[in-house]
Amino acid sequence: MLPPQVLEERNFRDDLIKRVIGLPGDFVEVKDGKVFVNGKVLPENYTKEAAKYELNFVKVPQDRYLVLGDNRNNSSDSHVWGFVPREKIIGRAVVRYWPPNRAGRIEPLPSYRQK
């Protein structure tokens, strides 16, 4: 097993929409195109394609979150710039407008927190 990867936080100035994958205390890893949260594969029927990058095993720190974009291979997110402080998360997306064939209300996914 590799030691946990250290992710540096960025200076957030832009509003972004990303999916919260890891909560404080969670262990997250991206390996072989799959996202693992606390050792369990995260079912992801909302992504266009599997991630082509790897994220070494990390523990999400207190008051921080790990976020990933649904367009895994073209998203600037926690795999690039690290954890997001809680105070930078301002809301939940409720409507999708792109792509047009998927426009409409976004139904919340069930929580997937297993330890």
C-alpha cells in the first residue's frame, strides 16, 4: 500500500459545480478507472467515461471535501487541486441545462457513506 497522497488546496475564486465524493474522514482512491470510497467501488452511472488518471489512497481531512467533476478526464477538480474547505461549498445543483438531451431537474443521489 502506498502512503496517502498529499493534495494541496487551491485559492478558490470561481464558482464551480462538482460532485462531492469524499466527506471528512473518508478514504478515497481512484484506480483502474474506478472510484473507491472507504474501500467500496462507487457506482457511477452519471459519468461519461471512466477516469484515465489515478489518485492515490487519501484520507479527507476534517472540514474538507474531495470533489470530482462528472466529466472525469476533462475536469479540474480535487484530483488536480486538492480538498475543498467546507466554507467554500455554497449549495447544491438542482437543474441541469447541458447537454440539452439531459436538461431538467437533478434528483439527489442516495448517500453512499459506508465505513
